[in-house]
Amino acid sequence: MSQALKNVRTALNVAVEAIGGQTRAGQVEMAEAVANALADRHHLLVQAGTGTGKSLAYLVPALVHGKKVLVATATLALQRQLVERDLPKIKPALEKELKREISFAIYKGVGNYVCLQKMHNGEQDPDNQEIFTISTLEKDAARLKAWANSPNASGDRDDAPDVDRRVWLANSVSGRECMGADECPYGHKCFAALAKAKAQTADVVVTNHTLLAIEIVDSHPILPERDAIILDEAHEFMDRTTQAVTEELSAGRVERAAKLARKYLPGKASDALVKASENFTDAIENYTEDVRTDPSKGGRLAELPISLEAPIRKIKDAVQSIVALINSDDDIPDVNELAERARVKGALNEVNTTCVRLLKLNDSHVLWFEPTFSTLYLAPLSVSQVLQKNLLRQTPVIATSATLTIGKSFNTTAKNIGFALDTDAEDEDENENLEDASKSNESDSGIDPANVQMLDVGSPFDFANQGMLYLPKHLPEPTRDGPTKAALIELGDLIKAAGGRTLALFSSWRGVEMADEYLRTELSDAQIPIITQRRGDSVSPLVEKFAAQENSVLLGTISLWQGIDVPGPSCILVAIDRIPFPRPDEPIMAARSSQADSAGGSGFMQVSLPRAALLLAQGTGRLIRSTEDRGVVAILDSRIVNKKYGQILLNSMPPFWRTTDGEVIKESLRRLDEMFKEKSA
């Protein structure tokens, strides 16, 4: 073993001791693979099951090697874990071991920080107009301002008082609307600029997938320079990138840009935009009514509706005229006016960019209309090529998650992120734990996106002995109308056997509502509290309540399938109503499936099944969260047993002991329930 790897092992032991944990074989294997990737500057995909301790497995080798790394996560919960728990705990111990100071920082987009210039000079801004007519909003604005002006305020939305989103909008700007700290009169104390300055010098910078995706797609530097990028929760990165660059055009967005323009530059040009905005509002309202009477006009659209084309073209022309006038006027001595102009140009350019792309719609993008919000959306069909060009050819990437493989193969996830694979060779070796897709034809400049190692370090949990997988093949197949009556009856019986202690996951709101209605009657005599997620609910309070009430049941949909960590007696049963295939009317998934079918492949096998497999693996992963956990995962969808593709789904999940015998499962749940009751007595 090289001295470098010995140093990593020693430092890892120190870090694990600092957090009160135990070094695990998979963690060591992952740390060494990360160290090699950083030293040799190659890419790495590493699947690390729940309980591996993957955060330390990538943080420690990065700090040992002295590399500046950017860690991008999909969820706020993981960001907080890294900057509030893991890094502060290991910092003193590693500083002593490495004999140097260690620094870390978190960095978010400009819109996540209070804009002091706008806060102190935006009374007449259109974003502020509503605030001064509603007393509760005015009070929120006063609280936010008092906090922002207090000593040691971070300006970060996550640290700020809880205020209405309209108040936050009135006191913040987007990246495109920011004039820049060098020009701004408040630049010397700008919260966003100070956060970025701290991040520029930090050894480890934690950010989110969205901000990294915007930088990559726009090919414009937003984040600090780095030697390597670590994508945690990497199974989410393609979807987060797609969401980050999805554009939208609504009457409200155009109206805001028109109001900003009229205030800053009154005259014929801004009057023309106001008129175009009004015409567009009328047109999109009429189109919304058409969709309500004829739903086939909504959802995914093959082309821009004719009734909207002319209004959008008028918006584009009017916006471009105003931007040209603004650009021709360079004699603006007042810095606050410069800031206002930056906001106007930013809002106008966002509208213009979307209009241009809508009017030049081609097969590389997906267009759809959402009647609920009367909004047009435009998203790229694929992001893998831009990720390959602007990410994988530029910087070593370490992508990790508990769920990267589908049917024991990394192929789908790797291709989605943009890695260049020898597909035939990869398919032949898909059951190998370590796959090397390195190629000899490295690009003349940058990093070869085919120079990637793929590693599965497993999990420290003994899934076969800790968990059971119940597959009731006798149930009828689910329909689009929600769970069948038989599935609801089975769910009720399982919950009774478990004494509550159940996380029930549904693929639709309809499923949640049907289960809530059925279980409130069925469990009325069992004294089992039912916690039901409603549209718009924050996840954290629901999970905290579920964890605190050991005999409760939590019913929820997609946002509860991932990132929920409830070890112990509160969750001994995870029930899943159906295989979470994408809805047929989900525009991007449907378009990608159609593209695969048109190319002679299978949209179901290449798009729908992999998406369902990853989500199912995440959902089943909610059960075993510690070495002490025991319990059952029940999948109330007989297709997983009765259809050929079911084996791919099963191979993507933890290797629980499997059975189709419901009585065996219910007896096991009863014993677990009794055991926990005795312990708490």
C-alpha cells in the first residue's frame, strides 16, 4: 500500500473517532478509491449503501490530498449535515492530524441572500407594491429588514425570519438581476459577495445541484474554482439539472418585466411592452380556457400553439427594443440607478431568452402547458451532452449515492450524467463490483469522460437478516384510479399487525387520499394515529411527528420516498402502493420515451423502468437505517412478481429476505411490535 493511501486510512480513523463512529470496510474501500481518483484525475462512480458513511469517505481523502473540492448535494438536509455536523466535528481532529488549518463554506445562488441595495432603495420597485397594501406583509418586511441590519446576520434565507415569499422576492434579486458587488454601493457588505469570498478560499465548498447545473449549462462561472467535484445524491443530478434549466413563460413574469421597464424607462418602447404583456395575458387566459374544455390541448405540445405565437413574438420584439435603448445609455452617474437598470435588464433578458427559444422550438427541447398556472414550460430533452462537455471534460467528478445501479448495472446512471461508456463491454461485465471503462483515446485537452471507474462498496447492514420483503402476488394489478380495494385491505391488515409503526408511500396524491379515507375508518378502534401529508406540506415536521409517535402511520407521496431517516421502533414497516413508473402525461419522461422508441429502442426499458427502479430503491431504503433496525418492506403491486421486468426492479433493491406469504409477514410484524411494547413498558 502506498504512503498516500496509508495517510488516508489514518486520517479516516481519526475522523471516524471524532464523530463517535466505527470505521467500516466499505467506507475504507470508498475512501481509497476517492483518493486514487483525486491523485490520478479520473472520474469515479461509487455506490455506497446506507450506513457506509460516504460523507467521510469523500471528505477525508479530499482534505488529506489538499485538493479544493466542491460538494454538490440534491437536498438541503444533506447540506446541513455536512456543514453543521460532519465538517465541524472532524475539523479539529484532522487539523491536528494534518498539521494545517482546514476551512469549509457553503455557497448558494444570489437569490438566496438578502439584497441590501434593493432592501434600502426599492420602495417604488414593482416587487414592493403589494407589500405596503397588506399589513401582514409590511410586518414581515420590517422583521426581515431588522434582521438583515443586525450584527452578524448572514443574509441567508435559511437563517432569516420566516416571511412570506412575496416579501423575500421584494428584497432579493436573481443572478441575472444583480449588478455585481464591484459596482454596488452596498458591495462591501453584500451578503452574497461575502459568502462567495469565503467560499473562494475554502478547502471544501458545499453547494446544491441546481446552482452547479446552471453554471454548467450556461458555461458561466458562478461557483468558486475547484480541483474536483463531488456529486452526492448523484442519482438525482440529471433531473435536477433538467429542472434548473427548464424555462417558463407566464403572464405574471412578463407583466413584472413590463412594470420594471415602464418605471425605469417610461415612453413608447415600454408602453409597447405593456401592451404586448396585456395581449399575451388575454391570449394565455383564452388558451387556458380552451384546455379546460379540451384537455388534449394541454400537457406536452408538439409545437407552439398558433394563438400564442404572435403575442410571444410581440413580447420578444418589444423587449429587444427596450434592451437596445438601455444599452445605448451609458451615462448613469447614480449607482442606485445602475442597480435598478441591472434588475430591469435581468428581468427583460430572462423573458427574451425564453421567447426566442419558444419561437425556435426544435426536437432538442420539450414544450408543455400547465393550465393550473397558465404557464408554458420549455426543457431540454437531454442534458448528458452538455454535462459531458462542460463538466466531465473539465474537472474530475466523483459521483456517489446509495442508489446508482439499476439491475446491478451502472450503465443508465453513467450515461445520464454524460460519461462515455463502451456499452457492450459494460453490459457483459454488469455484475462485476468494479468496472473500469477507461479508454486510451483521451482528449487532447481536458479529461476523457470515458476515464471512469465504477465501484459498489455495498452496505454494512445485513439486509437479508434485518429485513423482509413482502411481495403479495395475489393482489390485482393497480389501476390509474389509485390503490385497489384489495391493496387497501392488505395495507390495513399489515398496519394492524405492526401496531402502527408504518411509513406508507404512494405514487400519487390520489393514492394518499384513498388510503387516508380507508384507514381512518379501518383503524378507528386500534388507537393508531394517522399522519397524512397534504399538498404543500413541509416534510420535516411530518417526519418529526412520525418519529416521535412510535405507533403512528405516516402516509405520503413522492417527497417522502427519499431522504427520510427514521431508525428504531417508529418505522418497522414500509409499504409501497405500486411501482413508481412515470405518469404517461409527464412531459419530459414521455418525450424521452418517444425518442427511445423512435430510435429503435424501448422507451419503457430505457426510460420508465430505470426511473422506477431508482425511486423504488430509494423508497425501500427507508426501512433499515441502522444495524439495530428490523422490519418489513411490502410492495402492494403484483407486477413486480408477475412481470418479467420485475427481476430488474428487485435486483435494484436491498437484498431483503423475500416471501409471498402474508401470514409469515404479519406474524413477524406482531412479534416486532410486542418486542418494542415490552421495551417501552
